[in-house]
Amino acid sequence: MSIDDGDQYSIFEPTRRQQASSALVRAAEADTARERASRGATANAFDESDVFIATDLETGRMMMNTDSDGRWMRVYSDANLIPGFKEGEISHTWRKGARLLDELPFDVGVVLDPGKPHQRVIRYPRATPKVPEQAPGETE
């Protein structure tokens, strides 16, 4: 039996493509582990923790701020740290940190507990990657 690259194989022996694919997966897993280790304890704990986000009282939408550095979402480790929350001036929602990062566009930065001594930037705003409509040199 042959496959399109001309290799003979049995169902018990992995093909070169399967071996290459497995090597790619192992490399990606190793990179993910290295990235996770290099992110630091705060970022890793953020992923697993519930974080609280101020929401607009009328619309219920999560609030963001824009400054010269871009768009930012302020998140809090405790709802009571949200300015105006105790006074009932603001509502909130919560998410697991990892889920929140997955939901937000790349151009939105995230800062944890702004104004507190332990304030941390979890993610800086980044330009949204642009996918070219066609490859260079390609014509329609």
C-alpha cells in the first residue's frame, strides 16, 4: 500500500509525515511549557483565577479605557477593589483570567489591580495581526 509521497507503510509503523507531525507537536508543547515558565507566577496565577471587571450600569458591557498607549481593561483580584463598587455606582462581572485573555482582542491590554502597590500589567496592547488578502506575487 502506498501514500502520495511514495512511501510504503504498515498500519503499525508511523510514516515520515506522522513522525514529522509528532515532532511538531512535541516542539509546540515544549515551547508552550517554556513560555508558561517564562511568564512568571503572576501571569500563571492570573490564568487560573477569577478576576473582576467593571461593567457599565446601563449596558452591562465590560469597561475599557483608552490612553496614549492604547486600549486597556482594568481587572481586579477582588470586586471590592473596583472604584465605585462599594458605593453601588458601578456593577461588575467576572471571568477566569485565561478566558478573559482569550475573549479580548490583541489590541487590548490588561492591567491587574491598577493603583495598588502590587499592580501588574498582564498583557500589553498589541497591534492586531493583519492577514494579507493574497500572497505576494499572486494574482487573481
